[in-house]
Amino acid sequence: MTLLELSVVTAIIGLLAVMAATRYGSSTMADVGAQGFARRLALDFTQARQRAIATGDNHLVRFTIAGGKATQYALYRRQGVSTTLVDEVNVVPADVNVTTAGTTDAEFTFTGEALASYTITIQAPDRTWTVTVPQVTGKAFVQ
């Protein structure tokens, strides 16, 4: 291949990428980002549940709420009355609204049960996802 052919192929790929980005628009990209965030949150609930079972200590996902919406969350381990951060803090994307129905802590016991039923709503411009954790099983579902 010559440098000219390589340049032409790169230019064509660039044009196709620009066309795809303008066709899908920012709201579609925000919807995809919100869906990924919902799945990540469900996986973090699962991780908290599994760590609680493995260690025998309650683990919880703690949300930081500002203006009625969650801005970030992190996984903690409860030992007695103190809590210790065990994983990185995850920030909610700017174009996604997360409401927790008043819940700031979603906690799991050593048996894998949740202390209560939790419903977290993730809203993007065109779609809404719900992460549900039933109290009895403690398993997270994305709907």
C-alpha cells in the first residue's frame, strides 16, 4: 500500500464516523451511556452481595445525593458501626439522572439478603432503566 492509498482509506473511515455520530446524535449516545451505567450499578450490587457472603461482614453501596439525584456511589464494608471504602468511587455521567427513591445505602447481609428492597431509576433523554434488588434474594435486575 502506498501512503496515498492509506490516506484515502483513513479519510473515508473518518467521514463514515462523522456521519454515524451525526445520525445517532447526542441523545442516543446518552441513552447508551445510561444503559451501561445501569448495568455497572447492577454489577456493583452483585459485588457487594458476594463480598458480604464471602467475608461475613455487611457490605453496602452508598449513594451521594445532591438535589434529589445521585451524583456518585461507592462500595463500603461495614464492621460494627464503622464503614470502610473497599472500591473506587463511581461518578454518575453528566447526561444521566439517577434517583434512589430516598435510599442512600443499599446494604447486604452475610446471607446475601438485602436489608430492604431497593429500586434505582436511571433516566437518559429517551429511555429509562430500573435496577431492582428484592430483599429476599438480594440479586440485582436491570429492567
